Amino acid sequence: MPPQKSRSPNPRGQGERLRTALLDAARDLLLELGDQSKLSVRAVTARAGVTPNALYLHFADKEALLRAVMTAGYKEFRTVLQAAIPETSDPIEQLRAYGCAYLEFAAQRPGLYRVLFMTTIREGVPVPARGGPTGEDEGVDAFNDFLEIVTRCLPNEPDPFTQSAYFWAGLHGFATLRQAIPTFPWPTEHDYVERMIEMQIHG
């Protein structure tokens, strides 16, 4: 593993600056390690340039820190996807744009994508569910945004949640396999999304 970069020590009490430094350090380490189980409080605080006790000024434990990192990452992910959706009444066009933006995000930010979708969801962290809440978690709401578009594409579909899950799984499968086997002759992102639309919406 490459030598760790250290940050300038943050004087105690600088509040948001210290919290941000800890979040950045944890995210950097997750990207490097690729495994949440290898993340330690000591490594995070060393990367942030503070003592281990400084972490507990802002986070109850490592799990709380990890949840905060995930929340920030999902917010970034959702912001990118929302920005890609055109202001149009055509839901198919919106679905096409969302799908392409999803695959572009995974390709352009592979480390962050792995952190978001290959980190085990712990107890108490919400996941999408039929009739589940909105506004409580950015990751759940990213799926709910997708569900809303799919529902409008399939106004007569009795179970749009399951159709959305199939489509989402197809996007994730393409994104992760392309990362794992980059030399495979994959179709373009646009062509893959078009095929998914044909299968899941028009099929």
C-alpha cells in the first residue's frame, strides 16, 4: 500500500473543519483499502493529523463515521443523477438520461462507486422498500427518484418497485463487471441503457 499522506493537525475545537478532515480521511482510506473491515479509528485519525480521541468529538464510533461517509457519498451520487434528468414530460427520456448518468458515474468515479455499493449495509441503515419513507437517506432517495421515473414509464404496471429493482440491478451489474473486466468488448453505456429500456419497459 502506498505511504499514507498526513494532514496538518487541526487545533481542537475547530468543529466542522475537524469533522470534514475525518470524513475525508475515512473516504480516502476506504478508496485505498477497498474493504470497510480494514478501516480503523487509528488509521483515520492518523491520516487526518489528529489523535484517536479527536474522532469521538464528532462520531460515537467507527460505524457512525462510516455511516456519515456513506451519506455524503450517496448525496454526491444523487446530485449527479438528478442534474442529468432533463426537464421534460417524457419519462422514457428521463429514464434514459438517468441510466446513462448512473453508468457514467460508476466509470468516472470507480473508487467512490465501489465504496457506495460494495460496503455492507449495517443494521439500522435504511434500504429502499415498497411504500418506504423518503427524505431520510440519500441512498434510498436515489432509488426512489429512479422508482418515480419507472412508475411514470409504466403507468399500468402493478408492481413498478420490482421492475425498478430489476432495472437497477442491471445497471449495477454492468457497472461492476465493466470495472472487473475492462478488456471485455462491452457495449456503450447508451446502447446498454437502450437495451434495458427495451427489456424492462417495452418488453
